[in-house]
Amino acid sequence: MKILVAKVVLVIPYSTSLKDKRRVLRGIKDRIWSKFRASVSEVEEQNSINKAVLGVVYVSNEKRLLDSVMNKIIDLLEATHPGLLHHFEYMVEQY
């Protein structure tokens, strides 16, 4: 069993309240879930208005699939919300 664990840092400059930020994040999380069935949650910066850190987890038996899914998630973020992606890092762990 291989597990993709990713940390995605987003900057939302046009957010003026936590409600705005959470609306944007809900759309991102829902889109990732519906397209890839990857688990996504806000893991840091919950009280920051303009910054969000998402944790993404995906399980498979092939590392190539996990790398492909992560690349597609990043492409999706850049295509649907250009300029929000600040940084991301991921690793694949084997159990």
C-alpha cells in the first residue's frame, strides 16, 4: 500500500473575511474530491484570511499513479484558480 501525503499552500489575496476564504476552499476541496476522490482538509492557517494550507491524501498500490494524481491536482488548481498556489510539497510513503 502506498500513500500520497501532500501539503498545498494557497494565498487568497482577494479574500476579505474568513467566510470568503472558506467559500473558495470549499469549492477547491469539492472539485478535488469529485474529480480524484482524494481526501482534502485545511490543516493550518485556519484563522488567516489570506492564507490556507491544505492537506491532501490519496491511497493506491502504484507510485506512478500517485505522482500522476498529484500533478493533475496541481494542474487543476492552477487552471481553475490561477495565482493562488504558493507552494506545494508531497511524498509517497509505503506501508
